[in-house]
Amino acid sequence: MMYGPNTNLGHNSIIFMIESQTRYIRGAIRTLVTRDLAYLDLEPEAMRAYNERVQAELAKSVWAATGKSWYKTEAGRITKQLVG
């Protein structure tokens, strides 16, 4: 998925984010071809830990200080891009 959760920017161009994602995907595809692999998968524990880390950092951000925002879901989960 490109341009999904945590990719919106409030201070820059989304083109940079899409270009970065494209470079990452090309590298992953290159690895699949080079190693003759059939697929690339993410360990659920790695994804969970990453999401927890992102949300912990975002909880300290300006986006956590407001009640409603287009960067928050109905449940209050922040989907703003973490920069830094």
C-alpha cells in the first residue's frame, strides 16, 4: 500500500513520501529477484512493535493535543506522518 496511514504531511509535498516509498519497494523487489525468493512477508510482531512506537511518539505531538482532526480516526488514533 502506498499513500496509506502515516503518510500525510502537514508541512511538505506528498511527492517526497511517494518517491521514498517507491525507492523502498524497488529495493525490496530487487532483493526478491537477487535471492530468488517467491514473496516478502512481515512478521506480525515487528509490525505491532513499529505501530506501537509510532503511536507512542505521536502521542507527544501537537496532533495529540486536539480533540478532532483530519489526522485522527474516529477512535482518536493519529494517522499523521511521523517525521524525525
